[in-house]
Amino acid sequence: MRRLICLGLVLLVCVAGGVARAAGRHAFVVGVDAYPNLGAGARLERPVADARAVGAALDALGYRVTLLTAEVTQEAFLRRFGRFADQVQPGDTALFYFAGHGIALQGTNYLLPADIPAIEPGQELLARTRALAEADLSAALRERGARVVVMVIDACRDNPFPRTGTRSLGLARGLARSEPAEGVFSLYAAGAGQQALDRLPGRDASPNSVFTRVFVEQLKRPGLNLIDLGETVRDEVVKLAETVPHKQVPAYYNEVRGARFISLAGEAPPATAMPAAAPPAPFPQPAERPAPAPPAAVAAASPPPAGPPASRDARSGLFNHPIMLDPRGDNWLALRSRPSAREGERLRKLGPEALFTVEGSQGIWLKVRLRSGETGWVHGDYVGCCRRAPLAE
């Protein structure tokens, strides 16, 4: 009987552990060099090498990478992408990277598979059915419940389709400005209508495009949030392009809530965070109160496994306040008894000046302790970092 009880307890623990799932990180990476139907002039030098560099960097960061660089026909792409999308679960991070040719048609950006036919001006319907709509790809990942979708497009090159007089199929070069859907962060190799350089003229020792060589290096930086990633990549690419000289200004568009607290590479080095056991500093006088420190990036892309005990969060041991509240809305954050908006109960409302310390995390939820000693769970999208205050109210 005792053995049966022990076995039952083991099975119970295993089942409970199976229910709680750590959010995953997935990447679909594509590089297309050759376009046989468009002639030798449409061939590119760097996309396959670019895709391999991005795939290797993401693999080193713990992403589950699907790399597609050979026989990238429309059918092969869609079949592989469908299998990839099926792996994405609610709460996951999904990153899509494409290097190759793209085209803008009536304000929509399309990515070109290797078997795209030579399409003449006036045949836009054919082009749309044989190309890959960027918006459809990101929508498929959002439909799977991905919490964050990152679209990185290095396809802002010259239009590869033949021209008829002054007419062309879509924009002559580059892609169109495209506002992403909710939950999507988009990063383009160049601004609307600009050409992205496949390589620098002359002896260019780098095997990667001007954009991708910068993107890969910045991608590896722990703690670099999505907004700073876009800003840094843009600035560094502009500097490189100006040496040619050439105008190439990468563009990014953000519709991800809490993007300033999301890092694709993970948390910043531990040295940047205070130890959890550090006692709070004496409460300063109002005239001497220090300004809030800059936010510490939190890697929502790879939260620790759910279930007790709660894992440590980058903000652990630091008093925080909910800084992402909308003053035009209800302007409060719920302190809940469980890490869920549907289960448990709301313990109280926390205003924009509420202070607490983070004791752990479970997915997107943070376990916090108020200065009064009361504990509960709050949604991590609304929590900033960091501010000191005494424990006693």
C-alpha cells in the first residue's frame, strides 16, 4: 500500500509538472539567393549566408530554429512554415527572419520565393498569389497565441521584375511603410522606398549584408530590449551606409506591449541587478529622493517554468512601481491571489505610485510583496524597475 501511495504521488507530481509549461522561443529563418525565373540580374550574394548567421545566433540563444535556404519555392516555404507555426503555443515568442527579394504592392509588403515567375506590370493579382504576404505570416503566428511576434525583413532591395517603359510592378525599390498588428514588432533593413545594400562596394570582408551584420551583433546583447534593438541597429547601419555613401535608414514599428522590458537575448548580466538580499536603503527626505533608475530589461521571451516555487526575476529584491498604466483608462493594476486573470481573486487595486518588491515570476506574472507585507501576483507588462522605499508603510 505504501508503495502504491508513493507511486501515486510521483505520478501526480509528473502530471502537474506537465501542465505547467515554460514559454518557448521559436525562429523561422529564410535566405533566398537565386531567382531562376528572373534572370542573373536578380541574383543576390548574401541572403543564404545572412540566414545562416542569424540562425546560428538564435540557436546559441536557445531558440528552436527552422532554417530554410535551399529550394525555397512557394510550396516548400508554406509547408515548412505551417509546421513551424504548429509548434508555437500560447505565450511563446516567435521570430521570423527573411533575407531575399521583396516587393510592395498597393501598400502591402510581399516576400518573394525562389520560384516566383517573371511578372509584368498590370499583373498584380498574379504577383499576390505567387508571393508571400508578410502580414499573413505574422497573423498566422498571432493566431497560434504567440505573446510576441518579431518580424525581421532584409528584403528592401531593387524591384527584380521587368519594367515596361515607365511602368513597374509595385515600387521601383524597397518596401512600403507597414504598421504591424497588435503584438508584432517589425524591423526592416531600410526605410520605405529605400534600397538596402547587399554588400558594401569594393572589398567588403563581411559575408553578410550591411543590415544583417549589424543585427546579428546587436541580437546577442543580453538585456537589449526591443526598442533599443531597433534604435541601435538603425544608427549603426546608417553609419556604415554613409561611408559608401548611401542612404539606408532601417525602420522599426512596434505594437508589442511592454517592448521596453522584452529582450530577445535574455536578461542583462547579473552585475547590473541588485542582489535580492540587499536591505532597502533608508527612506530619503523628499528633497533628496533620487530619480528612478533606468528600466532593467526582462526577457519575456524565455520566462522560467511555471509552478511553485516561483523562479527569480531580474527585478527581484528591488522595489518597483507599475509605470505602464494608462492615465486615460482605469489607471490601476490588480493584485491577484493567483498568477491568472481568470482564476483566484483580486486582492486590491494598485495605483501608479504603488511600491512592492518582486519575489519571483511565473510566465508573464510577477509574485510581489507590498511594503505592508501583503503578497500577491501582478501582470508583468505593467511593472517598471526600480525604486527604493522602506518596508514599513
